Amino acid sequence: MTPQEKLLALQTQLACFESVAVAFSGGVDSTLLLRVARDLLGAERVLAITAVSPFFPTREQNESRTLAAQLGVHQELIAVDPLQTPEVARNDARRCYHCKKILMRSCLDRAQTLGFSRLVEGSNLDDLSDYRPGSEAIKELGIFSPLLAANLTKQDVRKLSHQLNLPTANKPAFACLASRIPYGTPITVAALSQVEDCETYLNQQGFENYRVRHHGSTARIEVPPAEQLKLIQEPLRSDLIAHCKKSGFHFVTLDLEGYRTGSLNEELS
């Protein structure tokens, strides 16, 4: 199927609902889903719900607000703290399942309270290829994944986003801050703040694809191999080291393998 045929399938599925609430992060997937739902059902029958937690950077939260406003869709921000749940804070290999269930349950409850008939979320076909226990929670709660049902891949989502002139068409993939901390290492607000602070710095220096992995006193930085030389040029190298140490790290390392999503899942294979 072509991206246009998949878009038609997506529209057909959404047309079955009187109204929808979209679990909205401001990423490329949920932004496309929100736009298609708005175009099809009208802004008054669509709601964007964003769960705000220590795992969700302030920068991403602000971007989600801007996008929802640009699309003319009302956004509900829900404060949720998954770290209050021991199964999340201890950070074993099932952490994502427990966290996703808490976040999505909060979104589902708010959607129902406000009278929206269905909560939908933006998983796509490529998400099935990685270890994502959070997908189980989505299914258990009965939350619908229209992009997945329409067989849309990430490439399809980006192509359609370009066609619709969405500002997220080229937005890099984002995963929650908890994914920067190795399984088995308890998650703390302090550790999440360290990661967010250092990643914000990299973003301000013009890097688009990056991760700061938290290994106790060590920050392991991932950027694409083609950009590693830029990272070790002065004065950026010294400034980065100083910034990371100010954030609380004692050692700053560069991962020579480079940026890749889900690198901490490599320990599970």
C-alpha cells in the first residue's frame, strides 16, 4: 500500500468515532494523528491529552503546547508521577509496561471524564521491531493505535507529515528520559534532571540526534558518527565537559558506536 492508501485507511478508522482524545507528546507520530483526526472530525470533537511527568522534558512539553495551539486543538495537561510506583522506580526490564499503564490510565480517565468516546495513541508499525513492553499496557487498557492498524511505518508518517506541511516531519525520534538509565539502576528525579540538562545543552549546540546515557557518575554521550568530530572540537569539548560536571557527572565519555535508539535494550539480547 502507498502512504496515501494508508492515510485513507487511517481516515476510515477514525471516522468510526464520534470524538477522539489523542495521547499527544508532540512527536512526529502523535502530531500526524492529531492533525488527521482534527481534519476529519473537526477541532471541537478532538482533544489532545499530554501526560506531564519527570520523564517528559520541559522542552518537549513546551513544543507540544505550541503544536496543539497551531492545530487549533484544545490540550489537556495531566501531571503524573510514575516514580511513586515502586515497579517503575526500581527500573527492571518491565519498567516501561508499568509506566505506560500509569500514564495511559490517567489519559484514559481524563478523556472519559471530558466525554470523549475513544482514546487513541500513535504507535506505528516500526515500533513492533523493538522491545516495547509498554505496548502490552496499551492493549490491556483497550486504547486504539490507528497508525499501527493502518500499517503506517515511520517513513510513511514522515512522508505524510511532509505533505501536510507539519513542522514535525523531520523531528528526531524521542524516547522518555527513563530510557537513558540502564535497567537495574533505580530511577531518581535527580538522575533524570542530569540527563535533561545535558541533552538540552546538546540541543542548544545544534545537535538533533543525541542521547546522554546515565551510568552513575559517568555520562555516556551518543551522537551520530559523522558529528563526533564536531563534539570534540574546542571550545565545545571543554564547554560540554564543564556543563556535564556542573550537572553532577564526574566523567564524560563519547560512545564511538554513535547515536542509536534503544541502545540500552542491547543488554537484554
